[in-house]
Amino acid sequence: MLAPTLENDYVRLSPLGLNNYHHIEAIAQEEHLVQFSPSKIDTPKALKAYVQVAVDGLYHKTAIPFIVYDKQKGAYAGCTRFGHISWHNKVLHIGWTWIGRAFQGTGLNKHMKFLMLQYAFETLLFDKVEFRIDDRNIRSRKAVEKLGASLEGILRQDTLMRDGFKRSTCCYGILKEEWGDIKSTVFKNF
């Protein structure tokens, strides 16, 4: 399966692979960047393993990973992914998203999510997009809520973190029936 390139005037989401992940090595080493994730990415070896898992997911058609390029700043910003893709059920997750501190709060993430939601609903013709977020990660939860996603429930103590903590995961979703309204309100100027 080939991963698409999604882009607008602000951001380009290109296929992430072992040939280009070095562009985000320095960002991956930023302190507390993925403190709410069970993934380890803060060493070159750990980041390569993380990318390999993403590439394996692409090969098995369960993930589509992207490297994020901020066109306004002219720099690579991080990565994101479609994951847990269920072609039969027409449901996928958007997640595994991390961008460097210099890119946070700039609107970049909203442009990324617009391109991904548009692709999921309008090209792949999926029925639902889900987001899974650590219940302690208030900033990410608020960002997903601003996109129009609905909190569907909380999986209590379902994910083991690297420090041994069992996190609870908030499950958010957007249905294809909701996309038109979200696109015309949340993303009206996109």
C-alpha cells in the first residue's frame, strides 16, 4: 500500500519511513514531548524502532504514517499517523501525533487534522475517525474536542506506560454524518 501525500499551503504530510525519519530525530529528543504516550522515541535507536513499527503497519495495511513538514516555517515538525485501520468496519484512528515545541500552538496541528479528516471521510470514505488520548493530557483532549470530536467513553487503566503507571484512555470519535457540519464550521476557512 502506498501512503499518500496530503498538503495545503501550511503543511505537508508525506509518507514517513526509514529513509526520512532522521529529519525529526532532534525533535524526538525534546524533553516531555511524549510524556503521555507509551512510546519511546528519545534516542536514535528508539525512534528508528518506532518508525519501523509504523512502516510495518503500512505494509500490513493497518497504519499510514506521515512525517510533518511546516511550510510556513520551512522545517520538519514531527509525525502523525492513521492507525488501527479497519477496512471492513471503515473505522480508523488518528494519533501517534507529536510535533516539536516550536510548532505547538501555531495552528499547524489543526491543519494536519483537517487534511487527515478530509482524506479519511472524502477519499477513503470511512464511517468513523477515532482519537485515543491519555485522560491526564488535558491539552490534547481540549484540542480534539475543538475539532468537534465527541467523548464516547473512558477505558480505565487500559495502557501500561513506560514508568509502570496504568493510564486511562479517553475515546473520542467523529462520524461521517458529522463531518460536513464540522468541515463547514470548525474548518470553515480551510
